[in-house]
Amino acid sequence: MDQAGDIALGYSVSSSAIDPSVRYTGRLASDPVSTMGTEISTVAGGGVQNGSTSNGPLSRWATIAP
């Protein structure tokens, strides 16, 4: 949240039907309470990684939001 009360929220998503990706949403202080804006996908993964000890296909993007 910034000084004006605007909020941004970034998060990762994945499932058996959705390749791992990074998405974000937000709202202005003047928006209705308990609402967020439209979800936007910024980094779409190319697939899932099974049976590995790595951090997954999005590990190269970890510097986006340290």
C-alpha cells in the first residue's frame, strides 16, 4: 500500500490445468472496499516440472519481487 492508499498484489498460480505463472491485481483507494481489479498475467510459464528438486520453471523470475 502506498501513501495514497492504493494497493498492488502479486502472486503465483498453478494447478493441473494452469501452467505456473505470475499474476497481479490492485485497487485504488477510491475503489469500492473489498474489491480488487482485473487479474493480469505478467509471466506465463511454459509448463510444469515434475520430479525435480529445482525451484520450478519460474525460478528465473524470482528477482521480480524479492
